[in-house]
Amino acid sequence: MKLFQFAYSPYAAKVRKCLELKHLAYEIVEVPYLDRRELMVATGGSVHVPVLVDGRTVVTDSARITAWLDQQHAPSLRPGALAGAAVVFEQWADQILEDVAFRLSAPHVEERMAALNGGRPDAAALYRIVKERKFGAGCIDAWRAQRGELGARLSTLLEPLAATLESQPYLLGAQPTLADAAVWGNLYMIDAVMAGELARLCPRLLPWYQRLAGAK
């Protein structure tokens, strides 16, 4: 198996955690932001990550990847009666949680883009252009100025999860599921580019986050 990814992507982090929870061997292919030729060749033209190559099968989009993994490789992270709840958690994490976590992290991702791409400053410039085309001119600077507000919103979103994890080890019970991988991926994005921020914003989630980080 090969996973084509950007290191900071919450969707790639979710897929990695699913692979690790299933004890599946895989190779990471870090895709240069400015050079996606290898990705396009391996996947038949895709320029977006994550992409999983499983034998002769190419799966794009993180939600389709996690579904494929559960269909093809035991144990399922959508177990039994928890299947529906696990998928709803994934959708919530991929949309609602990611929207806040991404805006909080994006200015710090931009700051690291040159280092992640061989020192090329045009990587950061392209990152900004791509985000501004989607979210509007000056969006990254606005999110940087809104760091306090975004952090407070993130803490509010995570508070019910922290309360749940005080009475059970994982979000849906005694064993980790897709729900844990999906939420963990978003927190990984923050942790990767904002050292110490998780401890400040959601200290009650740290034991769970660190336990999942070591689950391989």
C-alpha cells in the first residue's frame, strides 16, 4: 500500500491512523506542493491528496479511503451497531471540526510551506493564492488575527468530546473507531504546526490524543 499525502493534512492523518489501527503496512509518499507529477502518474491523473494505492486499486478522497479500508481489511473501524455513529462522527470531523481547525492552522502551515518544499518561497505563495481563491483575499491574515476567537470555537466544539472521554477511553466506547481517527486527524494538523496549542486549548483531550498517537 502507498499513501500519497501532505504531512499536515488532517484527512491524510485520519487515513494514517486508520491504517495503523488496522495494523496494515503502508508506505508514505510525501507529495511536493509544487510538483505532483509522481502522484498523477501513480493515480491516473489525480492532483489531490490523500490518495491510497492498494495493489491495483486507487482510492481518492479520505472518506472513500476509510470506507474502502473497512470493506477490504479487518477489523472494521465501523463495528456493528456503532457503524452509523462512526460515519456521522467522520462527517462532523471532516466538515464542522475541520473548518475551524483548518482556519486556526492555515497561517502556520503557510509559514512552514517553504521548509516543507526544499526552501522554495513560491510554495508559500501558491498556498496563499489557492486559499485566497477559495476563501477570499486576505483570508490567511484574517485567520491569524482571529486566532483567539478560532481557538475558543475549537474548544467549544471539543468540550462534549472531552466530557465523553472522562467516562470511557474512546469516543464510542472501549475500542478506537473511525470516530477517533477522524477527530484525531484534525488535532494532529494543529499539533504539527502549532506546538503546545492542544495543551492550551483542550488539555482534557490530551491523554486520549496521546494514547491514539501511540496506537500502532
